[in-house]
Amino acid sequence: MKFCKAENCNNKHRVKGYCEKHYMQIKRHGKLMLDREHYISTTGKCIVEGCDGKYFSKGYCQKHYIQIRNHGKLIPDKEHGKIIICTVEGCDGKHRAKGYCNKHYIQIRNHGEVY
């Protein structure tokens, strides 16, 4: 039996020396995308430092995997449950939108400035 030509792949050879997965990578991207392949966690935990979330996919817990999938990067400043305050100096209101609390956001939206 022949095996895939890709490094560290033990899948059965299908097309042009590659398994189905690696052949499709070459077809779609013009090259092997080994750096984007799934990372299998040996600990069963997320690879993000300080995260104890259970492994979900590509080395990440579900929360971090969705961030990577949707935004292309981790976005710790926007994680659920983290309280962000208004960016107006002296205001400690809870963030609503575009860096402002509800009061300041409405002022910006309606008048174009904070007063």
C-alpha cells in the first residue's frame, strides 16, 4: 500500500502521491498548508496561555477556536465576561459600543461629540 508524500502523514495515497486532504490543499492553495493543519493537544487543554479550557479543535478550546476562525486572531480584550469601561476620561460606565458607555455613545451618535 502507498502512503501520502506529505511529511508525517500516514494516510493512504489517492491522487498524485497525496492523500485526499493534502491533494485538496495543493489544489486550493497551490501548496501544502502544513502549518494550518490541526494540532492535537496532548494535554487535552487549550494551548492559549492561562486558559484551562477543554481542547476543542486545532489546539484551542471552543471559545478561542471561534475567535481565530471569525477574526483570524485571538481577541482577549473582547472576551465574554470581561468588563470594559467607557473611554471618556473620568467616566467609569460599562462599555456599550465603539468604546463608549450608553450615555456617551448616544451623545456621539446624536450630536457627533461628547459634551
